[in-house]
Amino acid sequence: MSTHHHNSLAGKHIAVVGGGLAGLAAAKVLADGGASLEVIESSDRLGGRVASDVIDGFTVDHGFQVYLSAYPEGERLLHLRDLDLQPFMPGALVWNGARAATVAHPLREPLAALVGALRGVIPVRDALRMIPFALAAAHGPAGGPGTPSGRTVLEELEAAGVSRRTIDGFFRPFLGGVFLDRSLNTDSSRMRFLLRMFAEGFACVPAKGMRAIPEQLAASIPQGRILLNSRVVAVEGTHLKLASGETREADAVILATGAHQLARILPAFSDLARLHEIPWCSTLSAWFATPDPSVLPRWLVLNGSGQGAFNHGAAMSAIAPGYAPSGRGLFVANSAYLPHGIDTCRDLAEDMRRTLGEILGRRATDGWQLVSLQRIRHAIPRQWPRDLGTHLPASLGPHVFIAGDHLEDSSINGALRSGRLAAAACLRSFA
């Protein structure tokens, strides 16, 4: 950072509204750039949708979340070694309604990929077709998904000649787990970027849970510069009004509140009316404590049968042992939609456990106890081609900037990138 830049920031104060990953990434870049800043967060903790609770000694993230070690923004903004990332096996255990077999990444584990094909989960013809597909993805965009393609994942898979059986039996549960949307109507640019990330790195979680990511970012913000339990109710230019009645004057504002809250605090901007319509993908996550951790798989588990509520899940204690107390296991089961009503949720949790009993064997799910049941309505913004055509501008005036994964792609990488770019634009506006 040049002295000129530091001088141009002298006496300038920047307010970051929202302490999720995008807001924290922006705040880190601003703090590193020598800016005076304040992060204003409406809830009682930082991290937004990336969070973990400790319940009876188990680490329970908010929904099933993973970090991809190849994310370029993580390399830029995080100290990955300090997160002590624990990797999943590169592949998945896929259930077709009759049997389960492992399907590995065709470039990572070619033998296991072939075994999966020979055991009947994926036809050999499809396994061979997926190799050039995976190779092409390995040369896909590296920084982020780039420009939307305007084609759906389903259209792209069909164009590659992948059979309906493999689309339904593997890609629906796998990409349905990532995008929380089994329709495969997600823009194919998102899938290509994701496949490149899987080719270059691993899906993993920090040893102490996903909340370690926002905690690390927050550590770079100077003491006393974070205001929790403070809701911004209106923004007029760089003038902020809080629910408490207090006001804040800033020289610049970064709005990192999440798409569905922006319309509420920016009544003056008429073109934000469409924000109320931003469609979200939802999920139900059921976390089970298990008595015998030794019988749990290290693979991601996918339901390719199309039956039941269970779509994807993982034995978190087999990936990161610190997620469960010694001698116990922890499994998270997820749906790719949200049922109505808590009774239905309990029924669905039991339905998911029954399906897992079929997949892993009855003995594996004996004695499972429900630790936490999470209804997550706003999990990630939907990313169909038509959704991506209505993005917001990244700034709303000379010193008002927007950050959030809805500006980039619905991922941790997208949230970090949008925060970094908003902070860089904000610093430039004072240069």
C-alpha cells in the first residue's frame, strides 16, 4: 500500500454493514490498507451463513458446508495452514436403490472410478464420456465461474452425451447437494468452475468447524471496530440509521447484508424492488450422534435412487475427528428442499435415517440420536441462467458499494471475492 494511498485515507471512515464472509473479507482488505473502519452486524455473532455451534461436545455447522482447498480467494485472504483443513476422500459413495458403490474423481482416482462403473453405479460408456468432460473442466475458469453461459447443467450434460441414468443417479444428488437444487437448471458455468476446483484440490472442513473461517478473518479487524446486535434500518448515501435510533456518518459504506435484506434498507433505490424476488435454495440438515464411529464411511454419501428425502450426507467425525467427542461419531444428513412445519421435519429426519440404514447397513445406523435439526431457508441464492441476468450493480453511487455472493457465485469463494473487490473499489474511490 503506497504512502499516497494511506494519506488519501487519512481521516476517512468506512462502515461495513453485515459481518458475513463478504463483509469480513472487505473489512480485512480495508484494515490491511490502513483504513479506519467499523463492521456493523445485526446478529450476536460474525460469519453470516457460515457458522458452527457446539452441542453436547459435537461441532454442528449451520447446514452441511464444505470448503474447497483450491478456492483462489482463500489462497489470497486466508491462512489455510492455520485452519488445519481436513479433507474428504475425492469421490462419493453412491446408492442406486439396490446397492452402494464408490465413484471416485476420474482424474484423481482412475481405478476407483472404473470400479464404480463396473459395479453398475455408472455405465462404463458414461464413465468413459466423463473423462474428457472432467479434463475440459480441469482447464475451466480458475478465478471464478466467469460470465454465465446461459446454458443449464442439464443441457450441458445431455450435450456431452451423458445418459439419463447417470444424470439422475449421480449428477442430480451430487450437484443437487452443492447447489441445493436437484433440477440441474443451474447455469453450467457454476458447474465447470466447481469441477475445476475439485480437480485441483479437495473438499474439506477446518478441524474446528466452519466457523474457524469467519473467526480467522475477524481477527484481522482492529479491537473495538465490530458492533454486534446492531441492525441498520436505512441507508441514505453514506448516512446510516440503526434500529436503536442511533445514526452513523461514514465517508464510504460497503453493504454486505445479503441480497434479501438490501431492499429493506435501501428504500430510495427503485431498481432494487426485484431483490425481494431473488429466489433462494433451501435445505433441511439433520445431525445424528452415532455410538460407533468405526463403521462410518469417509466418503460423501449420495442418494441416486430418487427415493426419499435424503439427498447427500457425510460422517463429519470420519473427516474431522474433532467434530465429535472421543468414541462417538457425527453424521449429517441433508435434503435438497425444505419441508413445511417442524413435525414434517422430524418425520423427514427419520426418513433420512432409514434411507441411510439401507445404504450403510442397519448396524451402522443403530442407536443414532438426533443432535440438531436445522431448517435453512436462505442457504444459497439460486443460480439459473435467468437469475444471473439480473445482477445488481456493484456500487450505488460514488461511495456506496455492495458485496455478497449474490454478485459473484453462490459459494465461499464468491462471497470472499465480492468483499475483496468492494473493498478495493472503495479504496480506489479515495485515491
